[in-house]
Amino acid sequence: MSQQEKSSAKIRAIFTDIGGVLLNNGWDRTKRALAVKTFGLDAEELNERHHLTFDTYESGKITLDEYLNRIVFYTPRDFTREEFKAFMFAQSEAIPEMIELISDLKKKHDLHIVVVSNEGRELNDHRIRHFGLDKFVDAFISSSFVHIRKPDEDIFKLALDIAQMRPEQVVFIDDRPMFVQVASLLGIKGIVHKDYNSTKAMLASLLN
């Protein structure tokens, strides 16, 4: 391989998910189960309504208030909308070692960091600001911002265009194997995130 080819193939960007990689999954089935218990909701009805409309929320086509109107506040409740939203936001937690790892690799290797995630706007905004993700992430390709959701290939193509990277210059980290597989079809190297140590080792092998 020539020096020019080596330079072209060098990893210059990390694309990463938020939920399950940098932070926990802030509104998954376990969090909804806790909401059911906390607010005395019907689990089957809430989850059915959630699955019918959550993709629409994540795609940025409805607001958080509209989403909650459909899954919770379609009938009178003995708690307020603000109480429920505060509960939702409080479910998010950082994965500090992963945030530190990506931040350190950015500095060490002069990398572009791009988030490619499926998240509703209000939850995404809260998670970005509250956990300081905007301090080291260069661009957020969030489904609610761009109206495309993983596993649609177009969200990865858009991320490549915005980052001005070729697929072979990017490694994508996600905890869902399907999303990594879809990105790989475009030529993007992938890591299925399982834990800190294995992801750190795989990144080291790709970057060094």
C-alpha cells in the first residue's frame, strides 16, 4: 500500500450512538416499566401506545408533549405533565468511562466525533446539554433533527457528507448489531459496543 493509500484509509472520525454507548438508554422498556410503577399506569396500554407512535417522535414529526398526549395524557391523570417529563429526563445517566475514552481519543488522534442517534428532540437536547456532550462532539446527526432514523442508510450518508469523510475513514460504534451492519454496507468500519474494555481495545487496534 502506498503512503497516499495509507493516509486515505486512516481513521479520521468516530461516529457513535448516544444511548447504550455514551449514556444509558434513557427511555427504554425498563424506564417505562418504572414509569408504570411510579405513576400507576397500565403497562400493556402504555407500551402499545408507545410502540405505535415513538418512531414518529424520534423522527422529529411530533413534539414530546404530543407524544405524551398519545401515550399518557389522552385521559385525565392525578399527576402533571411537568412531573412526568421531569421523571423522564431524570432517567438518563452517563457512562463516564466511555465519554472520557472518546474525548481522549479525539485529542490524541485529532478525530472528528459525530453522533448518529435515534432520539426525540427534547430528550436529545436534554441529554446533550446536561451531560456536556457538545463539549467534545463536532456534529449531532440525530433522527429528530434530520428526520431519518437508523437503520436507514441515508442517515449514515448524511453523516459522511456533513463530516466530509469517506467511509473508510470512519469507525462507527453502536450497541445494536443491525445498525453496525447497515453502516458496514457503506464501507464504514464498525464496533458493536458491549463493554468499555472490548470497545477500547478495538478502537486501539484501528487507530494505532
